[in-house]
Amino acid sequence: MLRRTAAAVSFLVLAAAPAAGAAPQVVDTWSYSPATHQLVAAGSGAPFSIVGGSAFVDTSGAAAVQFTAAPGVAVQTAEPFVAPGGSDFRYEAVMGVDRLRASSTPNVFQYGRYDGHQVKLQLSAKGVPQCLFNGTGGRLKLTSRSPSLGDGGRQHTFACWRTGGSVGVTVDGTTTSRLFALGSVTPVGKATAGNRSPTGKASDQLFGKIWSVSVSLG
């Protein structure tokens, strides 16, 4: 069964996700299709093409793309992707880590690059989930309180989000949040999962699986 997650700088708040109005609504979810070797949208979104990788089917019968070498990446096939602007948001991946590589920070999902607006789900060198945010209010890297996900490929739900004046990271129900005025977030370029680009190096590679990615907006 897929597990849901979420998450949150200037002032550190280690707490449950902040209370707010209605939760962000799912805009679209892209799940792995072995038939097309793509991440395919449940709604109207364009699929993600996949470079490298192979099909993996778990014990429940759910399929994931498994990356065992670099570069292995899913890249959206049409621009623009879903940008939150000033809205509340949640970017989420259902994923697993098969192995960690020394001195690497694996990319799980990202929209936007370091030199511009960005929302990025990544792992630390020890496999701990991190969210990178960059908007008109500044840049923030937030590290989860959850343990390392380097646990032999088990499935996890990992999300980066903004609710009101807080941002956060949630992993399998464990939430770390901070008060941070992120401002408007309008990334450009193509969203990717598993690595930063089709020419990404092993230092950015997720050696593991991705079942799905989704975006919700408030």
C-alpha cells in the first residue's frame, strides 16, 4: 500500500504540519507504465520519457522504474510543468533506495535548477531526505528528521511542501517544518525524476525505484 508523506527555516519548528485551510488538491499523478516505459499521467499531463532504467514489480503487483546505473532519469516531454507561484503546494514521490553511493546526493525529483526557482526532493549522502526550495523570498534546504532511506529498496512516500508561511518535508508520516517566507515559486525548464538530466552524473543518481510522482496545489 502506498504511504503518504509531507514536510518544513529562519525559525526552526519541529512539529506536525501546520494547520491551514483546505489541503492542496492533486493536480496530477504520474505512475510508471512498463508497457510504455514512461511515467504516465492519470490526468491530462504529458508523460515523462525515461532514459535507462528497467521495470520492477513489487510483491503487491505495483510497477516501478528501477535505476541501477547513471544516467537513469525520467524527463517530462512537454513544458511548462506545474508551477505553484504563490499557492500552497506539495510535490511527492513514492520511491525506494536500493543502494547509496559515497559522497553523492541522489536526486529523487526536481523542477527548476539551482540558479533559478526550484523545488527539489533529494537525499543526503547518508540517505536522509532533504527538500530544496527557492522562490522570490529566498533559498532554503530543509533536512528531514526521518532516518536514512537506504534500507534495501523499501517503498517510501517523500514530499516537499509549502502551507501558508511554512515549508516542510514529510516522509512516511514524519514531518519536519520551518517558518519561511518562500514567496512565489515559478521554476522553468523540464521536471526530472531519478537524476538532474539525461547527462547527469553518478553523484546525482538515485540508485533505486520510483513508483510515482504527483503535484498538488492549494
